[in-house]
Amino acid sequence: MSLIRLKEISRRYQMGAETVHALRGVSLEIQRGEYVAIMGPSGSGKSTLMNLVGCLDTPTGGTYELNGSQVSEMNENQLAEIRNREIGFVFQTFNLLPRSDALRNVELPLVYAGISSHERRQIAQDALRSVGLADRVHHKPNELSGGQRQRVAVARALVNKPSILLADEPTGNLDSKTGTEIMALFQQLADKGNTIILVTHEEEVALHAARIIRIRDGLIASDEPVMK
Amino acid sequence: MNFFTELREGLMISWSAIRANKLRSVLTTLGIIIGIVTVTLMGTAIAGLNNSFLTSISSIGADVLYVDRASWIIQSTKEWIESQKRPVISLETADTLERQMSLAQAIVPVAQNDEPVKYKKRSSSDVNIIGTTEQFQLTSGFNVAQGRFLSAAECAGGRPVCVIGSEIATNLFQRDPALGEKILVANQAFEVVGVLDKQGGFGDNGGADNEVIVPLPQFNNAFLDQPDYEIQVKVKQLDQLDDAREELRNLLRKIRHLAPGQPDNFTINEQDQFLEIFHKVAGTIGAVGLFITGLSLFVGGIGIMNIMFVSVAERTREIGVRKAIGAKRRTILLQFLIEAACICLIGGIIALGIAWVATLALQKIMPAQMSPMIVAVSLFVSLLTGVLSGFFPAWRAARMNPVDALRNE
């Protein structure tokens, strides 16, 4: 059974008097353990697709089944729970909480999952160790380099053992060397069997994935495996 | 996530947010501090006033009826003019009552006059001189601190002796012993046989501490021969007060030969009248005072609301991140509510500290009292202000769409 199953998904926005069709009927299946890149120029609808897959938004048409549950019919609280349990976000701008140290940032999803403070400390420390930041647990984001910050973000995304790791331009704010390091980290995670969806507009980055889905004008333009 | 963990998380987040914006937090808290200080001080002043009044009024016995020409509480000029036309209360009336009234334990005629009092070089003007009988101690409830009260023999004629209030004793004798000394009341010498306990109450004048009590015959000889008496009637039992008042009124009407239908030309006063009017006045002062001071708290609350809106707007992205990670609406709502409540509660605690010091200072010029009740109410009000003024900003934060919030720069 597919981990993600989108059927005829559409999403319209009302911009004043004008209706914008961001997605016009996208059907898509992603299996557990896949490493997928979603590509497309700006305005193509790839961000909308990512928001829908990440359960941050709900479609105006079509159905979305994630890990066996119908997401398209859920209310806000249920969506919050799904995001907490099933999805780990990695953002272009890291989006760490500036006043909290690395450990506390990584603990946050566990806090919302209701895990006891002793237990979550342990889990968060393990997650930081797995991204190579065991010696940086008590550093605040502004005391870390860009690459380190993104590693903290990856640790935070993984700490709840989600079904999907959803990365939006994860190297967009990094120099090419640290970008390469992060992509190597993603490759490791993919090799361990994590499902990764990478949203990017950089061909070079997308080529790390095993499958590239190209979006144009709210529709899937192509969907093919990467020849390695 | 259960409510308790949410609360604890909320507290941690708020604390770090408050610390991160120190100046802003201090300024916002200042608004609440001022509000709570004024409200609390108003409360302490009202409580102090209440207490002081009740102490004063307790010298008017609850089981004593006071027959006077006029009511203690005159509500119009007309009433005053009318009462001035009434015949004065005479000593004979008191004697007749003494013989005929069955429900009275004691009937005490009391005459009063203001005279200067002198001892050696020290003097005190406008002292309340009371001429009465030994039974005055029953109706007044005064206790004697040193010496004794007037005796029956002294009140039937006898020697010029007096019992003085504690303030007079302090003024005239300072630390020296007063007993056995002779003081001059309007140039008549009286020997001090007793000093009263301090009675307390407010006002420099008219208080029982500023009194000189002399036997009635001496009073008549020295000051006024035909004064306007007040007759104090102590009833046998408090629960017979209504019956006693009725009996007293009927006897007085008979003594004065009033036909049925004619209005009383005397007044029977009692403690309740004062209490009633005091509660009315104190209630009004309290309501108006708390309303005005409440306004400053309201302004403080608006400040909190304003700053919480700013805080929410500033942290839009953080709210987006938290939501993406799994925070529910309730969690976000609680987080900002707790932040507002914390600011207000901290303000409230600081304000109580200031109010406590201010109350100590205030006590030098007027009665003021800070009770645990006022403390509890102040803390509750500050918490409530925080929750109320934090609610709209928190609600706005909770309802944010995560996609828009994350996109916010």
C-alpha cells in the first residue's frame, strides 16, 4: 500500500475577485522508503503541493490518503496531530526557535506529542547525536553555523520518527560545501529507509533523489526515476 | 498533551519571552503595577475607614437607647429647624423614666458642654465636659485604666471629682501620675479620681479620649444649670430592644402629654442609625473610588493587550513553526494567555509590595489596613486582567493559518 496517495487534488485560492488555480488535479503515489524530489519554477504550484502533502493545508478538491488515513477530511486539531506524528519538516530558513538551545528545539515535537520530560531529553539527545551534533546540545541557534542549524532542524524533523521527511529547499540558505554535507546526510537517511520528499528548484539538488516529479502550471509535467 | 504539561510548557515559554524583551516587559508591567497599586490602596483606605468607624461606633452601645431632642442624623435644614423648636429634655423626665420604665437596666442623664481644661501650665481647649451619674459607666461601656469611676455618693452631691479621658491625661500630665491631682475646668478645680482606657476611633474632637466626666450636680453648679440633657437608657436584654424602645416612646409621649396623632417632639437614637448611614456613605465612596482607580487598571490592561498583539505579530513565524511541528490551537492560545497572565501577575506582586509600603506611610495620616483578603483580591484581579486582555491577541495567534504564518518574514 502506498504511503501517500493523492487523487485529483486541486487547490484554489481566492485573491480578491480572482480565483487562482494553484493545483488543477494532481494524482500521485509515493511508496514508503522512496526518495523523491519535487521540482518546478516559482508559481508552478510546488509549494502548494508541499503544503498539502505536509498537512499544513487542505485541498479544495480530490482526496489525500496518508499512511492509511484520509487527511483531506480532517479538522485542524487532527491535522496538528498528523503533522506531529507523521511529518518532519526541514525548512530553507531552518526555522529554529531563537531563544531555545538545540536540545530544546529538538525536544519540541516530543513536547507536543506529550512525552515525559525525562524521556524526551534522552530521545532528543540521541537525535542530535545521529546528525553529528552531540557536542552542541546546549548551543543556541545563533551560536551555530548554518550547516549546524540545518542539522538541528533535521534532528527535530526526525525526532518523532515520522513517516515522511519533508524538506523545502534545505540547501537554499547554505553555501555549496555545507549544502553538499546536508545532502550527504539526506542520502544517509534515505539509505536507512526514511521516506524523503525534497522540494527544490535546483537540478543539482534534485539529482540526489531517486525520482523527480516536475510540476508546471498546477499539473504534473513529468514523473520519472533518476538514472544514476 | 495534558493540561498540566501544557501549563508548564506555557510558563517556560512565557518566561523566556518576558526575559527576552526586558524593557518592554518592564514598561508593560508598570501599567499594571500602577493600576493594582491604586486599586489596592483604595481598598486599604476603605477597609481602614470601615474599621476605624466601627471602633468609634462601638462606644455607642448596641443595647443603649439615646433620648435626644434631635436626631443624630439630620437630613434637611427643615428637620433641623423643627428639632430646634422642640422642648429640651429635662432631668425630671429622666427621674420619671427611672421610676416607671420596666425594661431598662439603667437610665442615665447626660449633660455636655465644651470647656477649656488646665493643669499647671498645660491646657487643653474645647474639651467635652460630661455631667452624669455613676451609671454612665454602664451605658458607655468605658473601662477605667487607673483609679476608679465616679461613685454613687459623689454623683448625689459630694466633692468636685472627675474622671478623664486618656488623651486628656496624656496632654495635661504627660507621663506624670494624674490621680489625686487637681485640674481646672473653666476655673473650677476638680480632683482626678480615674483615667479611662484609650477608646480609639477617629477625629481629634468628640472622641471619648478627649472627655472629662464630672458628677451631674457639680456640672449643674459649675457650668449649666438647665442643660439640654440626653437620657441614655440601657435595656435589660438586647433582644428586648424593640419592646424597650416602644415602652420608652410611650412613656415619653405620656410625660410630654402628646395627644394621639401628634408627632413625637423627641428622638430615640441608637447605634443602628449610624451603621445604616455609614454603610450607605462608605458604600458610595467605595464604589466611586474603586471605579476611578479601576480605570487606571483598565488602561494598564489595554497596555497589556496592545503589547500582546505586538508580541503575536512578532512571533508569527514562531507560531507557524510550532503549528507545523504539531501545536494545536489550544496550545498556542494557552501559551499567549499564560504570557499575558504572567506579566500581570508579576505586576500584581510588585504592586502589592509597593502598596504595602504605601499603606504603612498612609497610616500616618489616615486609617488604612491591608488585609489578606485585599491581597488575595488584588492578585486575582491582576490575573484576571492578564487573561482578559491577553485573550484577543492569543485568540488571533491560535487561529493563524500555518502556511501564512510560515511565509511571514
